[in-house]
Amino acid sequence: MKHLKVGDQAPDFSVKNEKGETVTLADFKGQKLAIYFYPKDMTPGCTNQACNLTDNYSELQEEGIAIVGVSADDEKRHQKFIDKYSIPFPLLADVDKKMINDYGVW
């Protein structure tokens, strides 16, 4: 597992979102991107985190910051999480944990 340091280049990724669409790091070229990793959809801590980002989403957008959440949950579970809590940003389904390991967060 890697351990990223401040100033390291973000590892490239290609992961499906909740809709089954492939999302890559290159999709965000020229933008500020906040990638947040969390253990599991629908758990209390992860729900609080997602809801906090949802509550502050418009402020983050005003600052030009795109957000993606990443966990090892599958696309279907991500869509249920989004629907239940009206999450306005994509959740990436890193079921093989490649992105999670590349970013050193597992």
C-alpha cells in the first residue's frame, strides 16, 4: 500500500460510479477535486460525513471544488445511499479496492 505525502501526484483511477459509468481522474482535469474515502454506505459515521458534505455542497461548488466519495460498496448500494440521503455528488464503487490501495487509505 502506498502512503501519499503532501505534494505527491494523485494516482490515476478508473472506477464505476453509482450509475455504472466509468469515472477517471482525467475527467476532473483543470478542477479542484476532493476525494473522500469511507468504509461503508449506510453506517452512522459515513452517513454523517456524506450528509455534512451534502449540506455544504453549494459552498464547495462556489469554490470550484468537485467531490467524489469512494468505498468498496457496489454501484447498487451506492445508488440506494444517494437516493436515501439526496447525495448530490457521485460515489465510486471501488469493489476491488484498487483505488483505495493506490491512495493508501484502507
